[in-house]
Amino acid sequence: MTQTHAGIIQSIGGASKVRRPGFYCRLPLLAALWMGIASAPLQMQAQARYPSLEPFLFVPFSDGADSLNLTVELPVAEELETPRTSFADVDVPIYSDSVYRLRLEMLHSAIPLDYNQQVRNYIDLYVLKRRNQVRRMLALSKFYYPLFDQIFQQYGIPPEMKHLCIVESALNPHAVSRAGATGLWQFMYSTAKIYGLQINQHIDERRDIIRSTHGAAQYLSRMYQVYGDWLLAIASYNCGPQNVNRAIQRSGKNTFWEIQPYLPRETRGYVPAFIAATYVMTYYYLHQLEPDYEALKHCFDSLATVVVDSRMACEPIAQFTGLHLEELKFLNPGLRCNIIPVLSTPYELKLPSDRFPLFLQYRDSIIRHSEQAKLVYYYGPAPGQVRTYTVKPGDNLSAIAARHRVTVAQLKKWNNLRSSLIRPGQRLKIYSSRYEETALREPDSSATSGSASASSAAPKSANGQSGSSEQPKVIYYKARYGDTLWSIARRHGTTVEKIRSLNGAKCDHLKAGTVLKIHAKT
């Protein structure tokens, strides 16, 4: 989009374009404002004397002990020296590149929020073409962001990292990618197991707003320890450390922008999209955007977690705590059905803080009323049932199989297909994936322990303990650089033959990132 605006920063860069008396006398003040070092009285004085500079040089301040509580109001149309793009209900202001760059710099983030044309393209995408989606996400962020901030602070992660969830799932805990990544933070099944997230016929903690955020924080923290660069940690979140390491090796460089051409295509745009999301979620009001609170039907000031160590049903819980069932499901998207079973790692139920006393008061009544509750699945097929997928233009059996974690041969068998030819509109039967079938086949799979052990360099293992004390402990181990089957077997007190018997062909091409199932010494 052509830019015709000569903003204040452009004026500083090109004095020949300025025809204003006394401009050079104002340079010290403008420089102080631009660099973010002006004092509060000086900023208020500048706001009074030069109101036209407000949309360019004044930015929101964080809520802290020594933060400034300045109210920044959007200027009226006549005061904005920027071109506008007209829509049906609003005129959207468009700023110069120097203004966008300055606003990102003024965030003073530990994450390098670099600005370039790629970032600009994503900003335009958000503020011009996806305005309704941004309004919805702004409303949902009022609920999710305080939770993210609290958890990220525990791991020493910059607060701006919470905007990564915008790129991952658009703040939708039920989002599922074409490859099968699920939840707010888009965990694949194998990665979720490494980070101790429970997945069985009752619970999928990839969708849990607290447990999944802890998993994402652990991953990002470990990748920062590996690379010492937040942008590389973000890139590895999308494509994995193997691809980042390969790009570093091929390019001979060690920053994101230098290795960008050697990364997978999706990852090349992943970091620019994150920087753009950070900008938009911070400066949305300067683009005539505001939260659509209709999208946030269920909102609570604070949450409490309750350990559920007895069989309970969601309907009695909602009834005795004065909640609507939909409110309870909104707070607990990780529940696949209405029954919370007894687990070896008890489920942590999320409730509004003011309903916690009611839960404790009526706990026995809830348990008693849950005895006769019938099992109802909220999403996904119940065990033994089948889901139906409608073929879309451009689909093929390989892509559909990968998306639903099944094989092409299974799709052909279930649908009596003699070839791989399919047509748009065709309906395919799809049964449980091999991971779901494994979980449902084990008699005590719902009582799997999900504690994860940490490594300073990379994710290491997640424990999965079966219900029988006579069986060996099962863990999932993610191979690291330099690992061999012999070293892994020795480390976990098992043998190479046993590892091969559990993992099959994966052992023939062992590489960093390969997830192995191991019967370890207890």
C-alpha cells in the first residue's frame, strides 16, 4: 500500500521537507520523547504544546509501581496526519514504517521486536483484513493473558511471549491443526507426552488452559537455554530444534533473520507474524479497534483449582456451584466428557474463586449425584464410535491421514476404497487414531502419571506409570544429539533389544528428537 504520510520521524530524518518555524528548537524535546527518556512532567508538557505528535510518540505504559498512568486518547480525524483506508463502519489510520518501528522499540522488550516489510505485511493483515478476528481475540485476552503472565513469570519468560498464542491458535483451546496439533499452544501428541500432559478418553490436557501453558513455558525456557536468543526459541517452537540447528549449520549464522532463508517456509513467516501480533495487541486502539465483548460470554475475575480425587460429573458440579454447564466447560476445555474419573494424577478442576467455598460445602452431594451420571462426550468420537470427514478441494488421502493421525491403508480399508482417488464432498469414515487406540486399550490408561523430567539442554522424558506395581515403569524419552541406543539403554537400566522391541523401525534411524518408549528400571 502506497504511503504518502510524512510523519514527525520522517521530518526529523529529512530536514529539507520541513517548513515549520522553530522546528530545530524542538529537536531536543522530540529526541527525548523518541528515545523514551523524557520525564513525566516533560511528556505532559509536550502533550499540551504539541497534541499532533501524540499518536506517534506517546505509547501506553505498563501497570507497575513506577509506571506512568497517562491517558492516551485517540485524536479526531482532522488531527491525524495519516492517510486512511475506509471501510463500511470505520476509517482505519495507516502509519509510516518509522512510526511502527518506533512503537515496537518503545515496548523495551527482552525479545528483539525487529521491524521490516514482512512484519508490516502481517500488521496490515491484522488491522485491515482480520479486524473481526482481532476484536474477538482482544476480548478473550482479558481472560487468558493474566493467566499466561502469571505462569510465564515463574519461568522467567518475557511477558510479550503471551502473544505467541495469537499466532498458534487465535486463543482457541479447541483449535486443531491439519497435522493434529491441538489446543491453545498447539501441542502434538508425542510432544505433549514429553511434557507430562495427560491424554486419554476422559481428558486432553493439550486443551487445558493452565497445564498446556506450563508445557509451552517449559519448552520455550529450555530452547532459550539452548540458543540464548528468544527469536530462535520461538522459531524452534514452530519447526523444532532440528530444523533450527540445520539452518544454523547451513547458513553459518546464528540469528533468526540470518538463518531465515534456510528454515521451513511456514517458520519464515512465523516470527514476523508474532512480532506483528505483539504490535496489534498492544496498539490496537490506534487502529480503531476495540474488544468485542460479545465473544467473551464467560469471564471471571479470578480462578481457583480444585483437586478432584473422586468420580464426579460436570452437571452436579455446575448445579451445586451455581454455574451454567457451558461456563464450567469454558473453564475446563481439557475435559473430553462430562465424567471426571479417579486418576493417579488427580485432575485439577478450574472454578471461579467465589464458587470454591460452594464446591467444598456440597462436595459429598456432588459425589453422590454423580454416581448415576451417564457418560457424554463433548468432542471427538466416543470409544468404538466413528467420525465422518467431508473431503475438501485440494485434499488427498495422505493429508487427511496425517491430519487425523491414521494411515492411508486404514482410510482405504474403512471406506472400501480401491484407489487413492477422492473427490470434494465425499464423506470418509475415520476411527480413533493409533494414539487414542493405545490409550483406550490399556485398562488403566486413565491413571497414567504425567510428570516430566527436565534436561538443561533439551526436553528429556515424561513418566507414564501403569496401574500394576509389577509392571516396569514406562517413560517416553526424546533422543538428544550424540545419543545411541546403547547409551540410552544404559542410562535407563534396560537393554537395546528391549528398546527395539518397543519402538520397531524408529530405532534404525535414530536422530535427535526421536521419541522412544522405554521400560525403565524402577
